[in-house]
Amino acid sequence: MVTLRSRISLLILILSGACLPTISLADDGLQTPPRTLMRLPGWIESMGDDAADASPADRGTIPRRGAPIDIAAKAGTKPAADWSHVTPVAAPVAKPTTPAPATGSTSGFRRWINERVAVLPKPTELSASTTPAEPTAGQPVAEPQPTVTAPIAVTPDEMPTLSIDPASFRGALPGKTTRQEIETAWGAGEAFTSEDGAAGLAWTIEPFERVEVRLEGEVASSISIKLAEPVPLGDLARQLEIADLRTVAVKDDQDIRIGEVYPERGVIISVEPGTSNATAILIEPLDADSFVLRAEGEIDKCSAYAVADLQYAIQIDPQHVRAQRLLLAMTSDQGKWRQALRLAESAGRLDPDDVWTKLKHAGVLVALNRPEEARVVLDRATALASSSPLVLAQTARLSGRIHLAQKSPDYQKAVDQFGEAIRRASPLLTKQSPALQAAAREVLLDAHLGTALAIAKGTWQQKSRVIPKWVSRADAVVKEFTGDEQERQVLELQLCRGALAVSAGSNEAIEPLPWVKRLLELRDTMGDGIGDPWRRRQMDWDVGQALADALTAAQKRGDATDMLDNATLTAAYLERGSEHRELTAAERKGLGELMFRIGIMHSLQRGDHPTAVTWFDRAIPLWDDNDRFDREGELGRLGESYVSMAISYWQVGRREDAVTLSRRGVDLMVAAVDKSQLEERALAVAYGNLATMYAEEGDDQQSKNYAEMASRAEATGTIR
């Protein structure tokens, strides 16, 4: 990333034609003398240059200069252009519903966008009053963007509330009612001792054949009710008013159902093996195991229900390790990193010798951009590791990722660790266990892609020859998989995302365009087969991350075609995928930068400040209270971004917001100057803009003060 020390000199933005309304304070409808123009930092000014849409004269008016900002949801990636000349292989899912713009690029990728996403929802619908009108040919300003719409319009279920209501029988509640209370209500029972040594009392109560109450001390531990004759399970459930509850089947060693569990009630109904005829009812205190068992069956069908079951299992049994591990895996998949970290720490305390938990714990810390802590946890896992080749392979693979995630990445060590992971995992593909094969395949895919990424980002010779070979080997891991189609699609999605990350790592790496095409075709196919809304969002997040890498890759190759459209599509997927995630500081920073860039392009390329402000309104909350800028030495960049956004807020009449943003930007820039992260002269733009704003508001004294501050800042020297 180009640092703030490499800022160019700040110039007054001289605009003509389509770009003049972008920053002029003059009202086109009033006959007033020309007024002072507000200014932009040079690196932000350069965002308005779209190589595809701008004429040569336009490009001369807004020269490309300065460094682009990062946009991907992880550190180190930059915004870029679109992916041109990509055409669909399959037929489009629907005809475009929005006509193409009168001017601009007609690249294959733009057609791909229209065909693939025309029927999908927008990331944020604009009201009719703020939606730009369709331009006529040759109209220089306020050109609307082509309709680029967001992924699948499916609202996930709210977190379900479990209907907890423990069942009782004739006033007796297992776990609470005493022997004396039962005998007082039912009469004296017949004492018995079961085969496992448990003591209890039995009664004959019409219309049942026998009712048994097991005792733990003097308290009922369970109630067993044997039916006089078999009853259809559905009829019995309706009679007991539990037919609407989700159940989980109990099966014997031959995988034949012998019972049905209703966890919220603590009820188990026994059935004749192989039939749906109920023979007995067992009532017990609510049991964490039953909720965990049901969650295991729901994980691939409805994540929300599975999470609710696991959370309740932990609530009634905080020591339930399996519930914590399952929830750890789910929260990691869903990007709920802070929850995942708490679960990893808790599960680790309950079972300090579990290697899987420590590997997962280290992975969560990597996702939270805490690689040093991840290394400590991984070292503990390594010390515990048995001779299991899978564990050794997983450990080596994660070690490689940690080397890549360090503040100063060690690409050579990363390559070495990925190579070790491949060596350990390769023989496991021939094992008979499907679970072992799946785990080994995941390691192999990630290790091959990790090696390619390390080479792309590091200093190596013959990158253009070596990198494609590693990506090709990763592709072979997916192509050689012959199992379940959904599992294959998940692997292919990981492949596409990894390949585009490699492409973004170096302009000597593989071209991004074929992988973008493959990614979006795969997204269409996968979307039809995933019914779980939460999993759709996980998929959309992965697609958005991959498209962000594609933007970076295109920029590194000097391709700025249709940047606005493709950045908007990327933001749509990332916004959609971020619902219900706990974004890390780096993810919030990156997503905000993408939205900021889109807003700036609307402002500079189209003179469309109302639309620009809608994007800024979404970017600012992602940046507020985000310490990532300070830790990365980018307070100055953040301040300049606020100052730039303020111009559009001013243009749409939100003057108080504009002044507030400008002053906030100034405070951040001053802090950056104090930390030697920003040249003092950069403040001239911010001070000058505030002077103009206060002059427009009639506050001559404040305007004069800021004008003098701008002059002093301008005189401090050039920005290198």
C-alpha cells in the first residue's frame, strides 16, 4: 500500500463539462458570481477517472495521480476496475430488466452482470426522489449507473425462540417432584428395582398399562408410561400437543428408528422398530444431549435452529464440550469471530488436551488479525499432537497461513509449511474413511492455494511460470473429487476465491477474468441448491471477497473498465454476506473503503451527489470507532476521506453533516500530522473547504480563521 507520506501536491480541482457540478458551490439555477471551489486530495481525485467511460478529454481533465485506497475486507488489497470480455457459457437466468446506458462501455462483463443479476435485489433501494433519471444521449452529467443488483432476496429466519415447557404427568415433574408428593397424589406405588439397579415405584393407571417413576434419592428422575396398545405416532403427538415441535430420531445399531425425542418437553416416545407405532412415553428433565443431537441433524438444513439448540444446550449444561465445539465450528463459518473466540477459549479450558479445539482457536485468532497469539496457540497444539498424519498436516497448513498473516510475512517459511502439509495429507486421500479423505482434501486445496499466494506476494523468480502450476494442482484436487455434488461445489468456491486472491497478489500471477466467470456461474448453480438463508449469506460473503480480489487484480493490470458497476456488484455481495456476521475491524475498514470509493465515483464521474451520499451513509458507520486506521498508520487517509465526503453532503443540502464531517476529518489529520503519518500541508485542503463552508453560511470570522490556517498549512512545504 502506498503510504500517506507519498501524497502529491494538492491542487484546486479544475473541472469542465460533466465534472464541474461535482464540487462547485454555485447553484446552477441562480445568477450569482463564481465562488471558490472546494478541493479534494489528489489520491481521492484520481478515483473519478474511469478508463472505460471517460473520453480522452475527460481523462486529461482529471489526471490519474496518487495512490488508490484499499477496498477488500482484508488488509493489503486495493480497489480496481472491472473484468471485461467475460461472457456467460450458460443461458442467462433472466433477460435484463434495465436498458443499457446511452453511453459508456458495452463490455462482455457488463452484459454478464445484467444477465446474471438483473432479477436480484439492490443492496439498498433508493427512493423515487433520489433515483437519477435516465439520461438522453450526450447528456454530460447525472448519468445513472446501470442497475447492478444484489444477491438473492431471502430474509433469514430470526433467531428462533425455543418453546421450552418441560412435560409433567398428573402433576409430577421429573427432577422436581418428590416421592412423597407423588404418593400423596397417586396413592402408594409398587416398589421395583430395574436391571441397572435404579429404584422406583410403579402404578397401574387407566388407560395405560403401567406407569413407572424412577427415583434419584427422594426425587423423581423420570416417568415411563407404557401404552395399553400401539398408537400411531402422529396421533399421539397431536393428543399431547407436541406435534408442531421439531424432533430428533433415536436409532439402534442397525440405523432403525426406535424412538422420537421432543427436546423442549423432555419427552421421548418409543416406537416399534421399523414402524410409526408408539408403544411408550418417557418423560425426563430437559437434557442437553437431546438438543445437541437435534442440532447435529439441523446443521446442514437450518443453521438458525441448530445454533438455537446448541446455545440452549450450553445454557442448561455449561460443561457440555461437544455443544461448545459444534457451536464454535458454526460461528467460525458464519464469521461471528468474537463469539467463536469465547467458545474456543471455553472449550479449551474444559478439555485442554483437545487438538481440534486448539487448531480452531488458532484459526479464529488468524481471522481476527492476531497472528502472534495464533502462533502461541498453534505451538501448544503441536506439543499435544499425536503421530496422526492428518493432525500434522492441519498444523502445518495453519502454520503457513499464520506466516502469511504476520505484519511482516515470511513467504519462504509459508511455502515450506504448505509443502509439509501437502506431503502429510496426500497419502490420506487413499484411506477408506470418507471423513478422513474430506479433511485431507481440504488441507491439500488450501495448501496449494496458499503456496501460490505466498509466491505471488513474495520475491520470487519466474512467477508467471510457477504460479499457474500451483493453481492448476489446486484445481485438480477439486476435479478429482467424485463425492457429493454440494461438497464439490463448496470446494470449487474455495478454489475460485483462492485463485482470485492469488491473482490479486501479483500482476505476474494468473489472469482474473476466467475465474470471475467461473465464480459467478458457480454462484448461480449453488444458489439453487442452498435452502438455508444463513448458508447463502456465507456463500455471498465468499463471492464478495473473491470479487474484491478480482478488482484488485484488474487494477494491478491497468484495467479500469466499468469499475463503478463492478465495485457496486462487489459491495452488494459483501453487504448481503455481512448480515449476521461480526465483522472484524479490518473487514469493516475494507468494506467502508469500497463504499467510499463507489460514492466518490458517483460524485466525480456522474456529478450524482445524492447517490454518493447514500454510499457514504453506509461507509461512515463502518469506520466510526475503528482502531484499524490508527494501528495501520492511516488516520490521515481517514481524515481526508471524511473531508472529501463532506463536499457531497454540502451539495445535497446536508450542511450541518458536511461541517461535522469536515471538522472530524481535520481532527484526524491533525492527529496524523502529530504522529508523523501525514505532511502538514495536506491540511490546506481541509481548512480551505471549511473556510468556504463557513463563508457560505455567513460566518465570516470562522471563514477567515480557517482561510488563514489553510494558507499557513500550504506554506509548510510540498507533499512528497
